[in-house]
Amino acid sequence: MKAKKKETTGKTAGKGCRCPYCETEVSCSPICQACGKAMRRCVKCLNVISDDAKVCPSCGTAQKK
């Protein structure tokens, strides 16, 4: 029997997170090392989102300011 592949979400999902301003791949830092902009994360999936996002583009969760 084959083992099921565990799904990943949030900051470990897919290729990693990208800065919503300059599209550079980012780590867990709240500030993009390439452009210096502060970033927010989705309250549900933890993907990086732009500061003006009202809804997460990845999971559709409404964001609080």
C-alpha cells in the first residue's frame, strides 16, 4: 500500500512565498529583503499577501486590517 502524500499549506506550500510587491521569493521575515517592503500573511493559510488585500488570493479568507 502506498503512503498518501501529506498536503502542505501556508508558508511551506508549493514553491514558497513571493513578495506581492517585487515577486522575489521570501522567507519567514516580515520584511522583503529585496525591496524592503513590509508584508502581511493571511490569517488562515499564512501565505504572503499585499497590505491592501481584503481577501487572500490563495484561500479566499477575508482579512482583517
